[in-house]
Amino acid sequence: RAAIIRILSSETQIAMIKAFGIKNCDTMKKAMSWLTENGIAYEFVDYKKAGVAESNLPDWNARAGWEKLLNTRGLMWRKLSDEERYAVDQEKALKLMAQYPSLIKRPVLDTGSQLIVGFAPENYTEQLK
């Protein structure tokens, strides 16, 4: 019985992992491949289609910080007007990310106990294994 309980407990924890992002993003594809190759179960949530970005932003901001979430290196950032990119603070960043979910760095991996933003294989190895 103890072994069964441990297995169920372990599976329950793994099942809680949610990978938020955009399906056709190259970084998302790399992250999802890494998770699959390393036997880590996850639920993919496309935050553009599901509309979950805005509802999750306050929690993600509290756990990771808007500076880490805001993708200033992507195409969407470059498409913004100078006025939109000027003097970005927490309030402005959260509004921009809610309005343009592509501005959120991908992936956002929620394990339940931690939030991992972006993909780096060494970071995943350290935090997920």
C-alpha cells in the first residue's frame, strides 16, 4: 500500500504541471520536447486561445515579477509604438501583456509550487528532476 500511495502522490504532483504558451512558438516546441523526452507529464495551455493570460498575470507577477515575464526581445515588442514601450512599469507591463499575450515570455511552467519562466534545459534539469 505504501508504494501505491507514493506512486499516486508522485503522479498527482506531475499532473499539476501546466505549460502556458503559444503552440507554434519555437521555444515552446523545444520546452515541450524536453519535457516529453524527460518523462515529465504536463498539460499544455495555449494562453492566446484559452484567454487565460489576463486571469493568471496577477499570480505570475507575484511569483516571478513582471520584469521576468515581459518579453522585450520578441517581434510583438518591436511592433509596439514608442509610446507603448516608453517608461514601462508594473502596471503598464501587466496591461500590455493582458492586451498582447505574445508579450509574455514563453513558456510559463507552473508546477504548483514554483513558476519557471522561459526555457533553458539546464534550468529545467535543476528544477524539475
